[in-house]
Amino acid sequence: HKVPIAAERLGRRWLATDKIMEWLAISRNLFTAAPGYKSNPMLDELAELYRA
């Protein structure tokens, strides 16, 4: 999660990927408020399981 966070703080464009679904869900929850954020709709239901 560190690279997207740093890029967001610097106003840079970023793309985050992972092969572990839990980590993808957690990342999605961290960045949903970021301007221009887009997520795969299939991840939305999974992300709800990991919402803090």
C-alpha cells in the first residue's frame, strides 16, 4: 500500500495491483475517496468483508 499512498500524497497518478484478494480489498477501502479512483465492481462485495 505504500507506493499508492506516496503517489497520492504527491499528486501523482498510480495503479495498484496484487494477487492476494484480501490485500486488494483492503487497498480498495483505503483509496475509495481518492479523486478519480476506479475499482473492479467484482471487488466491491469482497471489500465489504474487510472494511475496517
